[in-house]
Amino acid sequence: MQTLNFPGDRYPSLFSPWRHGRLKLRNRIVHAAMTTRRVLDQTPTEAMLQYYANRARGGAALVVTEPLNSSRLQTRGHYVRAWNDDHLGWLQRWAEAVESHDCRLLAQIQDSGRGRHERGRNPNAIGASALPDDLSWTVPRVLGRDEIRAMIEDFAQSAARLERCGFSGVELSAGHGHLFHQFLARRSNVRDDEFGGSLEGRLRFLLQTISAIRAACGSGFLIGVKLPGNDGLRDGIDEPQAARIARQVTAGGEVDYVAFCQGAHAHTLDWHVPDMHWPRAAWMPLIRRLRAHVQGTPVVALGLITDPAQAEGIIAREECELVGLGRPLVTDPAWPLKAAQGREREIRYCVSCNTCWGQIVEGQPLACDNNPRVALKDEVDWHPARAAWRRRITVIGAGVAGLEAAWIAAARGHAVTLFGSSAEVGGATRLHAALPGGESLSSVYDYQYQQARRHGVVLELGIEAGLAETLDSKPDRVILATGASMIWPGFLPAEWRADGLLIDGRTAARALSGLREPQGGVAVLIDQDHTEGTYALAQVLRRLYERVVILTPRDSIAADVPLVSRLGIHRRMASLGIEVVPFAEITEECAFEEARIVYRHVHTRAASAIDGVMLAVHCSARAPRDALLAPLRAEGLTVEAIGDCSAPRTLLAATSEGHACGASI
């Protein structure tokens, strides 16, 4: 067994070894469960095993897996089947891949029940009662008493099988609106048998599962439980109920740790994984209060903890015994290793954007805006390999795609010159970072910038590089990363643009983000973009203007944002009094000299007007700024367009394409 000993002087509490009963860990860092979508037809894959091995190699002391199919009622293809012996070899390899690094591996036992993140309804859902899921309106098939008992037995036997294969334990996910949570809450459990009624009855499924697993497994087998802290729903689990549940779950001494999670499969879904608009360590005040009810059982802190100093403080102040990191360890599996070695500036930090969540819900492999190497064999503390020969590389564009390509190419030994039209790096991402909720995005380009400087990239900032400047740099290869510009809405007269009657969102963000004095009147935002930056800009407008109206031709807003963050956008727009008008497009009937915007319903063509308009902004789709591409190629140069300059897409595309481009040279 490989044992990694971390120096204790940097973060002495976080990296202190710890033992409590059956729990013995080399430090206090827990990898919280994340679905990888690297399972094929209920069978593990090499990429899935590599993902978990990387987090163990990077320094986590305990890793909780994604959910497994632990009952014969569970058949989801992207979860590993553990309820029979079909995958014993894979399960043994999985345990060895993690446990060999002195890291405990716990399998998560979970069922979504009636809950559903994906579009549409779940025809195979099971549940406590025939009541609809709040988001999908899925009505589950009600589990009979014999089925519940059979499920408990399946869970226990699956746990015993995992123990034989080398797993250290299991974690029961009884929060987040999943099946156990649905049994716990009156909102979703109106049974009149022994598994319903009073809280004691509603707890019976969970408590009997814990006892069955303890009976089926050895005395050293670990059992963790995720419990609801507050789901924010009427007749759900509030803080007093959560305290009662915690007392009963921990009373028998069968549980080795608990974690408190928030939200449910409802309008509080965004509480599961707080995004950039939440305060850091968002749930710690509630967790501290609930910790008083667990009777000495260790508690894992959860919820927007991204920084080593923040994690150290939680442990040093004895607020919790362990710190759970899900998204931060997706972004950088070597987060613990780098923190312990005083290399915090080399950590690729989680920006809490929830791209990872959006990927897996859409059926795509887990991916990250700030980690282009998720689950690759060399992911942990990766450094580019040296190139066979040195070339002169010119990168045009200092946004995320260009910076990523530049620093990697330089680290491979190439002579790299990077031109940026702005005096500062980051491009459009920097603009978003200056808006509400965007601050953490700066860590993406801050990391790239310091790596570029470290590896000797010549930074020519504040220079609008054209054909002459590019040729003067005598490149062997050119990387074009000049981004994209918002397209003028095609249904509006071109002269409005020339007259400045309607400005684009990026221009508005630059002009308004530094203003503090109220401007008065009405601001209208025409939304043909549906990404997060648009609604962050709407918040700026609301701070400055008496009234803000968003007009969109679609049926709603934020269509391109993962659901877990989209709900937060809707909540913020509503709480700020920002009006949203769907199925609307403005027309040539607008009278800007009279401060009037006229819009029509896209289907009925019925007209409405907004008076007192002081500012009109459009956020629209973007077109690549690739004017240099053809002239450079005409000069015989090898040119590659990346990021938005190739095709306007996402931050994920920008980092991954920049990374691949730099590594390929």
C-alpha cells in the first residue's frame, strides 16, 4: 500500500491524520460523490477507474463514488451494477485503484425515486407514495412493504459484496430529494403503514437499511449517511425536522459519519450545488447548528468550499471533522497535494459554474471548464511534455482559449508570442467576471496568466495585432483566438446600430459595471443569448435603473444554462423585480426619441409598449472574429482558429480547444 505523508506546517489541521472509531484517514479531505458518466451498460470502464484513482493519487483521504445500482430494482445504464456478481473483477480493480493510495473508497447507495433532473418524466420511477415530483411531475410506482424489505436486503448484500471486493464502506444518500429523503418527508410520504405516518415510521426505511448493512458487513466496514439539512419546501424537511432525524440516525452508534445536504428535486434544486452567486461555505451556519444533534458522530462539511485556507479554518475551528470537496476535486485532483506543498497558485480552482452538473444531466461524460484533462491517465499534477523541436508560435487573442494554448505551447519548449488587444488578459470571461456572481471566473485566466509568465510567453498586450504585426513576429504557426462579437438582431434596422440607439450587452457591461449612481428610468434587455452573463448584466441594470424588462422571443429565459443554475437565475430575477416577457421581439415601431420601446408577440403579433426607456441593450448570438484567418493563410502560414473564433460556444469549449491545440504543437 502506498502511503502519502503530507507536511503539516501549511494547513496543520486539514492535513492532520485522524481516527474516530472505524474511521482512520491520512487527512481530513473527502471527495464528495460525483457522477462521471463513464459507465457503459452498468459496467465500469477504464476511464471511470482512472477518474477515481486520480483523486486518490492527488491526496484525498476518502473517496465516495457515484451511485451504484445496489438493488435489483435499479437498472440505470450509467450506474455500475453491484447487486450481483457480474462485475466482481471490476469492483476489485476499482477498490485497488483507490485503496492502494492509502485512500478509503466508499460506494454510494442512492435511488432518485420520483426525482428527475433530465427532461421529461421517468416511467420507471419508484417512490413512497403516488405523488408527483415537483420538477418533472413524475408520479412513481408505490413500493410495497415486501419490495421495501427486499430493497433493504439488496442494499445490505451489495454492501457485503463491495466489502469482499475491497471497498472500505458505503455512503447512503438520504438527502437531495432522493428516495430515502422522499420517505422522510411528509410532502412525499403519505403512507399509512409502518413506513409512513409519524417521523419514526418515515425513518424506518433508512434506519433498517443502516442496521441491515451493519449486520451484513464486518465490524470495520464504514457507513456514512448524507442527511437533509433543509430542503426549503412546505411539508418537507426543515431544520428542526433535520435535527430530529440526525438524532435518531446517530443514536445507535452504527453510523461513522454524517453530512448535511440541502434542497430537493424542486425549486430548491440549485441548493444542491451552490453556484457563483452564493457566499462561500454557504451552508456552514446551518451545518454548525445541526452538528449539535449528532451525538459526537463526525460531520463532513459540504457546500461551496473551494479554497485550502477556507477548509483549514473549518477544521481548525472544530466546526466539522472532515471537509467534502466534489467540484473542486473534479477541477484539480491534485488540490490536496498542491495545497500541502504550498503550491496554491498552481491549483486550478473550481469556479462553481456547474458545467460539470450540466454535462452529466445531458448524458455526457463529466467535464470541467477549468480542467481539460478529467479522467486522463496523466491528469494528476500534469505538466506538458517537451516538444521534439522548438518552433516560433504566435497566438492572437488573450482570452481563455488563447492563454491556454500559449502557456502549454511555451511549457513544451516553444517560443511563444501572445498578442492581446486589451491591456488585460481574459477576454470575454474577464468581462463576465466583473459582473455579479462572476468573480470566481477570474481564477481560470489568472492561472493561465501566471503559467504563461512562468514559462516565458512574450505578452504583447494592448496591441490589436493585424497582418503586419503577425508577420513581423515570424511565426512557424499561428493560433487565432480572437473570440466573437454579438450579432446585430436581424429583425432591426441597421441604422439603429449606427445611431447607437441599441447597444450590445458587452458594450453595456463595460460602460455600466463601474457605475454606482442610479440612472433612473427603464432599461430594456433583449435576450437572444440565454447564457448566465446576460442575467448577471440584468442585475447590474436593476441596480442602476428603476425598472428592468427582459424581452425574449423564446418561451422563457436561461434556456442554455444547466437546470441547477437556471432555477437560481429565475429566483434572482423574481426577487429583484426584473420583469420577463416571453415570446417578444421589438419592432421598427419603436420611438427612441420618445423613450418608447414597442414589441410584438412572436405568434399573435399583438403590440405592446414600454415607456420611459433610458437604455436598450441586446444580448444576442455571436459571430467569430476571424477576419485574419484568410489573409494569414494566403501568406502561406499554418493557422488554427480555436475557441469562439472557430465557432462561438462555451467556456468549456474554449479551455479544452486551447489545451488540445497547445499540447499538439
